[in-house]
Amino acid sequence: MLNVHKLSLFFGGTPLFEDLSFRLGSGDRVGLIGKNGAGKSTLLKIIAGDLAVDSGQVATEKALQIGFLRQDIDFVVGRTVREEARSAFPKLLSLEKSIAQINQELNTRTDYESEDYNALLHKVSEYSEQFQQLGGYTFEGDAEKILLGLGFKTADLDQQTSSFSGGWRMRIELAKLLLQENDLLLLDEPTNHLDIESILWFEGFLKKFKGGLLLVSHDKMFLDNVTNRTMEISSQRLYDFKKPYSQFLLLRDEIRTQQRATQKNQAKEIARTEQLIDRFRAKASKASMAQSLAKRLDKIERIEVDAKETQTMKVRFPAAIRPGKVVINVEDLSKSYGPKEVLKHVNMTVERGDKIAFVGQNGQGKSTLAKAIVRELDYNGSCSLGHNVLLGYFAQNQADQLNGKETVLEAAIASSNETNRSKVRDYLGAFLFRGEAVDKKVRVLSGGERNRLALCKLMLQPFNVLVMDEPTNHLDIQSKNVLKEALSVYEGTLILVSHDREFLQGLAEKVYAFSDKQVKVFIGDIDQYLVHKGSESLDTIAKPVREKTKTKTPAPRQSKAYSQLKNKVSTIERKISSLEAEIKKKDVRIATEYDTLTSAFFDDYNKAKDTLSETINTWEAVLLDLENYEH
């Protein structure tokens, strides 16, 4: 499908990466990882043809269609959702325009027997045939179907794209990619502006996608769920493993351990050889031998242990005064943006020590309520803070509020106090600002670096209540780990607005779900909430089928046979679940260990699928018998 051969790119004489080589096949689902600034997004741009390289080449199969989902979506101002979706088909739109122009000309002409008129008829026929072959008579319907499937309502399709949030605009772009039927998808941080429900939908789409995938993401769970291969850019080099992210980490550590052991042995051998050279050089009779050993030593390729970006310093939020039992009380809160009502009569009580996650689709009011709590916007109703509450807030645009004229160190010191000022460099080091990096001006920092600095400033201040709105956006995996570890031991009250499931794991003990202008409380962590949501969805999906077998009280003469059938149905359903779980595990092994699997494994795999098919047929037959008893 695609071959990348010895790519090198330099900025100001400094290599971003050198001699990168790899191949992508149609079944490859690759997670591209590395710290911020390693060149991940740049590599995607090179493959997409947006950026030239200093050396090397990207070779693709003829007619390979590549879809590129960029971090920054740039829609044309003034287009509706429907019009933006149509823009995914420039050739069709061009043909449509040409056909309309020719038809208009034909309607105004009367020289029906002329050569020019016949030429126009021939051309419009040719264009119409092309239009039909490319799906021109169905593409608008297909676009509407996919947009509705992504959560848009029919009324939304004629709204301006500018009226939608970043997450919804990302869905429009995803719809365009889906409609284009690409052979290879290049995705740069696609989950940054998506809510959890959207991410789950997107995972489902990618699992069914038949083409290749090259994905840049800092969402560990997303990587695990949709990839079967991991490539890491580190220290200008590329490391390639046929494993999803979590398995890659284990393998990576093993390789580093082997590298260190081999390097140690090589160092001993080099030292021994150098001693021999020094000894032989002192003797004229051994000079030639010393020279021979020196030449051999020069030819030895030094083993390098791949650099591992590890965090040795653990940071914590400073201690703060103890607040009262109730820290936030929301009563009858409503908020509208013009005619659009986002929140309606919301009530919420947050007590000291609560760990809360705000979840829900984009545009449902999560950030709005967060801003209301920190008094960054007006609203109707009441939102009061409790006794001794010291409120810290991390906004989605927090990084934009930094003073660009300050250095990194100056910005951090400005947020410190007498108790932690001496540890400012340690805090900065925890967020990867080390050595000369602390002297950089804030204005030259990347988006990810500015986010890290903003978080560092927040952690230097003694807050007993934290409200954090998407704090992991633009953070690399290591920085997310630093933040999560600090929050896991934070003794204050925490409200997290986040779409990152892995980040929320272990942090939130309550989930506040936002939907239809209301907020519902779920007591449990994010995993329990998702299981709950999943079971609800499954019940909804299965309901039309189960209505046919809905339990009715059988007549006394039927009770024994009826009970037997019901028990049989339950037994078969348990067997189906077990077989499906077995097949799912085997699917994972096929995706990750294909080259090592034996023919016996595939025989068992096919047997399990055949057994599942037979069991489902039996289940359907028993259900029919059960239905006869019910009628």
C-alpha cells in the first residue's frame, strides 16, 4: 500500500528525524507515538503530501486514496453542514456544475440539427454517465444518512458549520472521510475534541474500516482498542512493533533491558581491548598488533540504549486549608446562549472530597456548568461556594492566558509561594521543562508545552477545590501520567470535564451525565458508568426482538413445558455469550500474533464460529416454540 524509505527532515540544521523507513499494508492499524515535538504530526503531513522532506521518499500504490484528518479543521465560512459534507466530492460537484451549465445552454438554443448542438448532447451524456458511475445520484442521501448516524438531527444539516462546537465539526470531517471511501486514513489526535460517546462510535467505525490506518494519539485506551501495531519516534529514530500500545510498552521495556545488558558487555570488551592496545603500544615488537586491535575497535558499532523519557520526580498539589462539608451548591441553574437553552433547572450539591467526572456529548453544557461554578459567565439560578473554598480552575484555553513575554521559569515562579518556591524547577522538570528549556519565552512554546506550563502553574497553588476542563488536551502520554498521579493523591475536591476514559479511571468516584439540558448523577467510577451505558444500549437494541418473546403468565397446564423452554433459552444464550467471548479473544490473537499462529489454532477458530452459527439457529428455533406457548 505505502512504502516510506529513509525519510529525513531538518529544521535549522537540527534533525527532527533521520532515515525513517517503514511499510504500511491494508490491514495495518498503526498507533504513532512519541513525546511532543518528536515529529509525529509532521510525518503525517509528509505522507499526505502537505510537507516536503530533505531526503527520502514516500511511494504509494497507484490510485491509493488517502484521507487526512488534521488537528486543525479549516471549514469554509458560510457553508452549512450539508454543503460541507458535499465538499468531500469535488469531482462530483464539478461534474454536476458542468452538466447544469450544458443543460442550461441546450435549453436556450434552437439549432437542433447543428454539429455544435449534437456535440453538447454528446458531452452532457458523457458527463452524466461519469456522474452516475461515481455515485452522483446517491451521494447526497449517503451523506445525510452518515451525518444522522453521527448524531446530527435533520434540522442541523442546514445550519452553518460555524454554529457548532469543535467536537461536532470534527464529526463533520469524519463524515467526509467516511463518504470518500479512503484506502488509508491519517488521523492526528482525532479524539481531542470528541466526547466519550463520540469516541466509542469512532472506535466502532475504525474497527469496521477495511483500509489502513496511521493514527497519532495520546489516548492510551483508544490506541489499544483500534490499533494492532505501534511505531514510536524517539531521538530521531523509529521503533516499530506489531503490538497495540499496552503490549508495546511491555515489549519496549524488555528490549531496553536487553540493550542495557548488551551495552554493558560491549563496554567491558571495549575497555579490555583498549587496555591491550595501551600495553602493546609500549612494546615495539607488539606495535603492529596494537594497530590491528585499534582498527578493529574503530569498526565496532557502539550499542546505544534507546532513550526513555522517564519521570523520576513525583509532584503533588500543595496542602490547602480545610473547607466546609458542602463546597458547591447549585440550585435551579439555567443557561441559554441566545435562543439556545443549554442547561435547564439544574440542581447539584458537591461535598468536600468528592471526585466527579462531567461526561456527555459536546454541546450538552459540561463546560458551561464548569464556567458557572467558577463565575466566568452569567446564568439564571444560584451557584454558591461553601466556607473556606479556594477554587482552582483549568480552562480549555488556559494555555492562551499565559504571558508570552515571560520565560517558563518566570511564569512558574509567579504562581509559587514561600513554601514551594524553592521547588519550582522540580515541578517544571516533572512537566519536561529541564535545563535550558526553563529559559524559553512562553510565546515560542508549542501548544502542548504551553498546556504543560499552565498545569504546572496550577499545581504550585494551594487550592482545595479543582475544576478542570479537558486538562489532557494536547498533552503527551508522559505528561498525562504526571498529572494523573498528582490528582490521584490530591486530598481536595475534584471536578473533571474529560473525554479521556483512561485518564478518568481511578480519579472519579461519581459521574455526572449531561443530556437534554439536565444533569443526572451516577454513583460509581467511569468504567462502571460505561458498562451501565452499554447495557442500556444493548437492551434498547435487543428490545424489538425480545418483544416477540416477552414473558406472559402461562396457563397452569403449560407451566412445566413453558419453564423447560425458558430454561433452555437461557442455557443457549449463555453458550452463545461464551462462544462470542472465545471468538473475540481469538480475533485479538489473529490481529496481534498472526505470524506465529498454527493451523490448529485456525481450525479451532473456524470450529468455534461454526458452533456459534449452529447454536444461534437452535436458539431461534427454541424461541419460536416459546412464542407458540405465549399465543
